[in-house]
Amino acid sequence: MFTGLVEDIGTLRAATRDLPKSGRRLGVAARLFDEPVRLGDSICIDGVCLTAVSWHPGVAEFDVGPETLSVTTLSTCRPGQRVNLERALRLSDRLGGHLVAGHVDGIGRISRAAARGEAWDVALFVPPPLLRYIVHKGSIAVDGISLTVNQVGAQGFEVSLVPHSQHQTTLSGKGVGDGVNLEVDLIGKYVERLLSGHLPGRDDRGLTLDQLKEHGFAPTE
């Protein structure tokens, strides 16, 4: 598990090579990896939980399977690209962001990015199946960054980065059309799954507010 509080920005190395069955091995250089990384350690890279398979000071390598490549932006990553990094959460740590599993739900696309005072506002298009999990003032992980949802629309949502987040993450350097890894609120997905058994006749489109009201799980006013 992670918190969505980025610890460092790493750089993908040119020593990336293909693996059998369409996988890839990614090398990442970062100051964070000056400290020992044990084989098998989990590291969140742009919101994707990956397992370390090798380490020497300053560089760690990770294997990426075909399933992960098919649902994340790691399929199009390139040498020299900057990525957000976070080590796994310890139970003794403060939970400063929100619970992030590093299991990407889908890829969003930046539709607008602009300054508003010292803040940097970013609007994103979202795959339609994910919209029901995104709520006003809720939490979402964007490229592994824990952010608060400022607005939700028919096709996406908006977030805002304070100056610290602009400097300590890669999101402010991305532009319109760029893809980002999205992980919606983990708790919301579990709540939907648990409640679905109490709603007879529910189809695969997911829960709606009207269904919750009808069966007594939400107030009618």
C-alpha cells in the first residue's frame, strides 16, 4: 500500500529491454535509490505498484508484465522520462494522503492545464466506467499523486496542485492530450461490491444514487 505522497522523481534509463511474453524491464535512476532497495520491494512508479528485481546504488530495475502494460502509461514510456516514485507504506507511518494500492484502474487524458494564481489546475477526461467512483472533494491518485477532486463533470474531473506538488511531482510538466494513470478511491469500490448483493436485479453498469435511495442505503432528501 501507498499514500500518494511522492517521495522523489526518477528518470527512466535507456537500458530498458524487452522480456519474454511481451513484458518489459524498466531501469529507474533516482536519489531515492541511493538507499538500499531489497529484491522484492514494492515501489510505486507513476501510480503503478512494481516489484524491484535488481538494485545498485542510484538505480533499481523492475519487471512490467503484459497486463500492466495494457492498462497503464508504462506501455509508452521512453528513456529520459521523469516518473513519480514512492516506497511502500509502513504501518507506523502517518497516512498523509489516502490509501493507494498502486493498481491502476484506467488511463485519463489531460484536457486542460492552466495556472490560477500560484495553483496549477488540471482537467482530465476519464473512461466512463470510472466516473461513478469520482466524487466532489473525494480523493484520487493521478500518476501516483494523492489529489483532491475539485469538480466533477459529465466526462471527467478537475484537480489543483499547490506549488509544493508542482515542484515535487511530474504532473505540472504534462500538457493537453498526455495520458496519466488513474486509481479511484479503493474504499468506494469495495462499498459498491458489498452493497451490490443487497440490490436485486442490479446489472453490470454499477450502482446509482436512485438505487441506493430505493433500497434504503441513501437519504431520499
